[in-house]
Amino acid sequence: MDHHIRQRDTHPSRERMERLLARIVADPGLHGRLVNSLARLEYIGVRKMLKSRRAEALDVDGLQHALEEAGHALRLKRLALQLDPGVATFAAAHTLAGEEAEDYFQAVDQAAERALADLPESARTEPNYLLTSAAIEIRAQAFYPLYEAALRAAGAPFSVAAIQRDEDRHLAAMAAQLAAALPDAPARLERVLAAEERLFDAWLDALESACAAAAPMTA
């Protein structure tokens, strides 16, 4: 999985993300809404996990993963409220391109479903969960270090390093489970990741538009 992360680290979108994060982190209102969007994404991941994993396939590691992702959602939600007490829910007005963030996640899920279209429908549920989760975890491993760097550069009073460490473990688990579930997992994952790259760029477009539409920062 490391080479997929490295590809994203050298992709042109990296510099775009760095500029965008610096702009957002400098504005507490935008920052609070972005962190709330990240919390919403973590919540969507938990919801996906609980809906898609059958009881007979869920072990203690799966439960631990769900618990940790829920913890990420809660931690990020609390950080968002520290930055902006007005971001009470995950409604569009309380997030930064939050609807588009959910669209991104759901579209990655649909890309995974297409990558598994040759399998019987009854055999797709667990592999779909694994492919979607792996693609999202790879993105998280590219995104969170840039966000952490933006936080440090701005002297922010909090860190996302612990979340990043959890995501690293989750990705390792996804890689092992994918290899066990699908003999051709690398080829299928490549197709999902190609779609994810385009979908993430579309979310960056939405974030840039949301920032442009926001009121100018005040001194």
C-alpha cells in the first residue's frame, strides 16, 4: 500500500492541498467547518462499516476498528466545536463542502461496487467494504500528514498525529484482509484508486469554491 501513498504524495494535488489547508487553518470559521467535515467523513465510515459487515464476518479487530473510527469522529467533532461553537451538527451550513465530502465517500463506494461487478452479488459485500476502506485509508495517509504540517505551521493547539497512527494500522489490516478475500485484489484496488483520485480532486474543487464564497478573513 505504501506505493499508493507515495503516488499521492507526489501528485500535483499535493501542492494544491497544502495551499488550501494553509488558507483554511488561518481562518477559525473555515477551519471549524473543515474539521466538522472530517468528522462527518469519519462518521460515514463508521456507518458504512456497521451496515456492510455481516455478523459472521465481524471479529474483535473489526469491532476495534469501528470503535476507533467512531472515536475519531467524536474527537474531530469536539475540535470543530472548539474552533467554532456554531457547528452543532453535520448539516451543510455547519461543514465546509460537507455534502460534497459525503458524495466523495459514496462515489468511492460505488467505484468499489463496479470493480466487483463480475462477482455474485452475495459475494460482494465484504470485498466492497474492504476496497472502499482501503481507498479511503490510503487517502487519509496522504491527507493527514499535510494537515498536521499546516497545524504545526500555524501554531495550532491540537494535533491529528494520533489519528494518523490509527489510520496507518487500519490500512495494514485492510491490506491483509484484501489479500485473503480477493486473489486479484491489487488489480481491483487500482481501479478503485483511479476513481478515488478524480473524486478527491472534485472535493478539492468544492472546498476551494466554499472558501471563495466565505466572507473575507478579518484581522
